[in-house]
Amino acid sequence: MAITRWDAFRDVLALQNRMNSIFQEYNRNQGEGDSLVTAAFVPPVDIYEDEQKIALNLEVPGMKESDLDIQLENNLLTVKGERKFEKEEKEENFHRIERRYGSFYRSFTIPSTVNPENIKASYESGVLKIELEKRAEAKPKQIKVEVGSAPKPIEAGKQAA
């Protein structure tokens, strides 16, 4: 009897191959007319905070500023947009379409420390930058601790003056 070494990834690869074949079969059954169906996407976002503000950077390359909508209501920041698929070429000339098209919707709960009157948004090189300034009372304050001398102990037999 031969000893066979167990490979944990063999089952994972078999599952991956089966899933790939299922999706390929599904795509074949859809027909050529539906091969260019656009799908919605979710742009990635980076969120960071410092003492003065909270900043969000969303990757939305290929979009126009007019296709973006930013709203703040009840401490909920909502960013909506749509990236349209522009058919400059005949559909049968495409070999592969990997970029995502369609509309997106992202919402973020904003802490009450943000000043809703002072929000800035800019769009440069495919990155939407939103800066939410914090309220003055929410910004950290430095408190200086004074070091003083402790009162001197009273010697036995003497009264405090």
C-alpha cells in the first residue's frame, strides 16, 4: 500500500476549477447579445483622520465631476455616481472588458464631531477627495500640568506659622 501525502490545496483547486467551468458554461448560455452587459461597481475608499479633519479618498477614474453626487444628511455621508460605458468601437471588436461600469452608491456614518457646514470635495487624477473638518470643541486640547513643591512636613514640637 502506497502512502499518499495529503495536499490541502488540491481540494481548493478542484473547487476553483469547477466554479470556473460553471461560470464559463453560464456565459456561453447567455448568448452573444448579452456579453457586454455592464455591472455596478463599488469604488475602493481610504478613510483617515487627524486632529483637524476626517478625509475620504474614493477611486473613481474615468468619471466626470458632473457624474458624482455627494450629500450629508443626519450624519450620513452619501456618495453616488455613474460611470457610463461609451461604445466607440463595434461590440464585436472587444476581446475583453474588465473595467466596471454602471452606478455606485457608498454611504458612511459620520461622527457628530464633524462640522457639517465645512465640508470640501475635490476631484483630481481619478480620486475624489472629501474633507470633513472637525468642530472646534472636538479638537484635542493640550493641558499643561504644573509641577510644584509639596508642603514641607512640620517638625515635632513646632507649630505651623
